[in-house]
Amino acid sequence: MNTLDRDLEHLLDDEAVASMLGVSRRTLQRQLKSGAIPPPLRAVGRHRLWTTPEADLARQELRKLTETNRKRSRQLSLKLSAD
């Protein structure tokens, strides 16, 4: 097995990354399109291929986004209950 084959073995497609993140492939695509998750650097044709560190970064960004949304939701709930 040559170096290129070994490198390609460790790349993940969108489906694998979405599964790793616990979201649908469509949600992953929406987050990429909105800029909430940085796109992977490697791509072949129209397919995105992710390294494990890129997938980990996407996980971190998705967590931040989720936390931000939760905080906003709590604030809105508190404001609505105060009115």
C-alpha cells in the first residue's frame, strides 16, 4: 500500500462526519453553507473529504453554535415569561 492509499484511508466523507457529529448529512451541509462550520480543505470533484482534525474542528464549532442557540432560547423564554 502506497502513501496516497494510506492517506485516503483516513479521509471521511460527509456521511461519516455527519454521523460523528450526531446530525444529518443535510444539517452538516446547511451548516457548511451558512459558514458555521469551516469546510474541509480536501475535495475531489464535488465530494468533500475530511481529515479527522477537520471533523473534530467541525464538532467544536457545532458545539459552540448549539450552546449559543441554547442561551438565546433561554433568554427568550425568560423574557417571554416576564412579559
